[in-house]
Amino acid sequence: MIRKSIAVVGGFPLASAVIGYNIAFYLSELGHNSNLIIKESHLGEWKKRHTDENPYQSKILKVIPNNKYENKIIRQIREVLLVRKFDIIISIGLGGMWYLPFIGKPYVSYTTGADISELAGGVGYKGYQVKQAQRVFKNANLVLYQPDFDNIAMGNSLGLKSKIPWRQFVDIEFWKAPIYEKNSMEDNILRIFHPANLLWVSKFKGQRLKSNDILFKGFRIYLDNGGKGKLYYIKRGPDVKETEQLIIDLELTRDIEAYSKNLDSNELKDAMLKADVIADQFGVGYFGLITLEAMSLGKPVIVFAPEKHTSLVYPPPEEQPPLLNASNPEEIAQKLLLMQDTKKMYQQSLSSRQWIEKYHHPQRLAIWYWNNIEKYIYKNKK
């Protein structure tokens, strides 16, 4: 293995705190000089998720200090000069990484969410922003992307020279249930938790949505077919008001309860542990980190992630993730009714945790990442 110095640069606070930190940390565990480069203004989000660590004493963290007397251009120049000292750059998200194609260093672009399909595709963005994003992705030695409907189509249309679906890191020790025992639904009520961002009303032409409304409509059908349940969601995202009106229209106000604020990692974990089933997203055609964290807790997950997409990430002979796949309200209701059988729920729970340990163990995943980085960056230099 070629040991290198690696700069992991996050464009957004949350991406830096979660994705960037995990990649930098576990690559450093392999012996690389791997550092997460983070702006001082982004430290607030990082501290929420790493409460036991002092960021200024972290071996993998390099903080770019704020200087109120510097303008944006000067701060960006300082960042460029810092990352150029490394052999390889891994960009988490895009925000502000316009300089990557111009500094003469190999780089990997780890796209988050809909970076390719929306930012590079011009959904809600225009002009120079779109051209800048396309240049970054086209010139990357490797693009790691979420294999959903739009990202696959846009990645192909952009002619990206090297792209593979990513695998997300999961802290399997933090996202671990205290005990694993046969679930017995309290009061015979199935508790469903839906922590996804509320994004189901189109604001831009071509925008791919999380289709949260499908879940609420499916929950209505579940109750109408004799199911007993309680659905919890988080009031976050652009479509909170529309969601509240949908709940009224479906006559679900007594059966649904909302968390009034966003949840930090500990609160999110507690909310998941109290639930019997986790519901992720149903519009994009793949799952997010929420699904993996829920599976790590041993929770059944209802989500829409067709095998033609998951098999890109976990090709045969690897096992497909044991998900409760549903693409419409009727299928969601069917899966919820299935989970009323506590034996089936328990087996689904065990399968979820076992699959995570096999395919998302951080040490194994770090090797997977480095093998691909080494392959695409050094493939023409051996």
C-alpha cells in the first residue's frame, strides 16, 4: 500500500462533521497522514457530534482560523495553500471547492445528496455555479456518488471519466442497541419514526423529492386495514406547513406526533431506539445515512431503494441490504402490516445489524476506500 498525505476538505459543516471526519479518521488508522481541513466557523456542527474531543488537540483535525480582517478571497487563498501541501485531496460536497481542477493535485470528489443531479444539472442553480460544479466533477480523478435515479442519469450525461457509487461510514459502536431481544410492540402499537427531511412539494423543475407524502398516505391505509400505530416525524425541511396540512386532510392528527426541532446524534439515536420501524425516503431511489444508522441499531427500515441501484454498490456475490422496499402507499401499508408479526420484525432486526457489521465495518470500509482511491489516482502511474 502506498502511504500518502491526504487532505479531506468539507464544503459544508454537517458534511465535514460526519462524512469528512469518518473518512479522515479511518484512513489515518490505515497509516496515512490524513487530515480533515475544517473552517473555524464550521466547528459548531463538529462539536455537536464529537462532544468528548477537543478539536484543537485532535490528531486528524486542522482548523482554518477566522480572521475578521480578511476578506473571502484571502481566506480561500490560505485554504488552497494549505491543501496543496498534501498528496491527495478528498472533497466532501462541493461548496467553495472551485479551485480543485487548477492546483495540480489529484483529487476525489465525494458528492453529497444531489450535488450531481441538482448542482451540476442546474436544478435550482444557474450560470457560473453550474459550470463550476461541472468542471470540478469532470476533472476529478474519481467521483463517489449516491446511485439514485437522477445522479446516475446526470453522471452519464456529463461524461464523468471515473465514477463509482459510495459506501457510507457508520459508527457501529455508537449506533448499537444496548440489547437485542425479540421486539414486543408496547400496547400492540407499531411505532414508526420518519427522520427524513420534509421535501415532497416541487419547487424547481426537475427536482427529485423525498416523497414524504407517500409514507403518510401509506400509514393511513395501514390504519384503515386494522393496523395500530403511531407515526413520529421531525419538523424540518421546506415542506413543514404542507406536511401539517396533509396530516389534517388524511385525518391523522391523533395518530401522528412531531418532534418540534432538529435532533442531535444522541437525541436521534434515542428516538430510533424507541421506534419499532424506521421510514427513510421514497422518491430518489436510494437510501441515506439514516437507513444505515437505523440498521446498525437493529431496526427494520422501510425505504425505496430498487435492487438495480443497490446492486451497483453491493455487486454479486455481495448480499443486498435487507430493506423493506416500498415505492407507493399500498406497499408501505403492506410492509407495516408485515411488521405487526413480532417474529418477522425480530428476524428483520437481526438481519439489519448483521448486514451492517459485514459490509459497513469502518476498518473494512477504509480499506475499500483506499483501494479505490489508489486504483483511480495511480492507475496510469504504475
